[in-house]
Amino acid sequence: MAQHLEVVGASTQAPPVWSALRNEAEHVARSEPSLASSLNAVILRHDNLSDALSYQLARKLADQELRAMSLREVAEEAYEADPGIVKNAEADLRAVFERDPACKGYVQPFLYFKGFLSLQTHRVSHWLWNNGRDAMAFYLQSRMSELFQVDIHPAAPIGQGVFIDHGTGIVIGETARVGDDVSMLHGVTLGGTGAERGDRHPKIGRGVLLGAGAKVLGNITVGDYAKIASGSVVLKSVPAHCTAAGVPARLVNCPTCPEPARSMDHTLAAELYEDYVI
């Protein structure tokens, strides 16, 4: 991912997200004049990421029941009360840029990627939930589900630097927890195992990679830097730095690669395939 870094002295440092986003938007506006008006409205006429993000979410989520101006005021209220929400959004945007090989810059996810947009919607709804505004929190959850096919209960806390790739079919339950630097692909479910109430959903540690279609069910823990293989059904806790695969899932290699969520390494140990003929 060297193309995502710039050299500063003897070290490398990622460019500031907001300035990089604006620079890219200016370039796109010049190269695609038909998009210039939209880019100006969403990005270029704003002074900071907070203002641009509140505008973008409002224009995406607005409908005839709740207009864009009202939704923008809700987002701005959340960002002013808790600046950490915007810091998390910045980390999320950088995570998409660094981990998605199809991502060409910051403009692309900011405007179009529903994984990123649904996560930012959830961050506002989670703030509303924590401040006793359940009705508005559920409204945003409903709009997120309708627009992006991502359904995250507003009570669920999600760490920073989280990458939701593609987004379609993501379901995260009320008492689930997702740590920092997690990556998950489409079709992931963090769900329960029955109709019981109380603490009933998974706790996902830091730096975990959740493959496409993975189902992690019940009040279990997936340890830091673990990996859940695509299509697996996980019903028991997974230790840190291990890979779980299969239906039902079993541990297949410990340790796994050092930072699976950052490398997006979905492969399994070669010895697992020795008995297969392709």
C-alpha cells in the first residue's frame, strides 16, 4: 500500500484525510465537469470533514417524512457534542482507502460506498441512543437498512478504523460489540441464538477479519486479531490470533497472520488442502 503514503523526511506519513479528500474532489471536478456541481455541494464548499459529512448523510438519508435540513441538524448536534464521532469517521475513511484494493481515493467511499456511509449513519444513531433519543435512533437505523442493506442496532458500540466492505447483508445485534480496526465483508451476521433477552450477541476484538457470509452467533468472544473464514458459522469463542472456519466452525490455525483485518488475508494454512484434489 505504498501508493497511499507520502514521504516526509526519513519517515512515511499518511496525508491528512480532509485535505486529501478536497484535493481529490477538485481534481475530479476538473476532469468530470458534469460532477462539479455535486462535488462542490458535498465537499468543496465545506471547511472541514464534520460539515461535509453531515451534509452527505443528510442528502442520502432524507425522505418525505424527514427533510435533509432536519437530518443535518441532528448530525451536527451529535458531532458538536462528541467530536470523537468525526475522528472515528476519519479513521474509517482511511481504513477503506488502505484496505480496499478497488478504492482509488477518499472521494469514492465518501460519496458512494454504502459500507462507509452506513457506518457513519450508525455512529450518529448510536449517539442518539446513548442520549435517550431512541425514536430518532431507530429512524436512522431503519433508513440505513432501507438504503444500504445494512442493519445495525443503535445500541451496538463500534470502534474506530472499521472497514465494512460492500456492506450488503450486514446484521449487527443490540448487545454486540465491535472493536477498533475490524474488517468485515458482505453478509456478516453478529446475531443471537434464540429469543432470550439480555446480553446475547458476540463481542468482536481488535483487528479481527470477518469473511463474507460469516455468522457469529451468541454471547461469545472473538479475540483480538482473529480471523473468521468466509461462510463459517461460529458458535463458540475464538481465541486471539486464531482462525476459525467451517460449519460449525473449528480452529484451523493458531496463530493466524499478524494483522488480518489490515492485510485482508482470507487464505487458510496450506496444509488444510493437502487432502483435496483440484
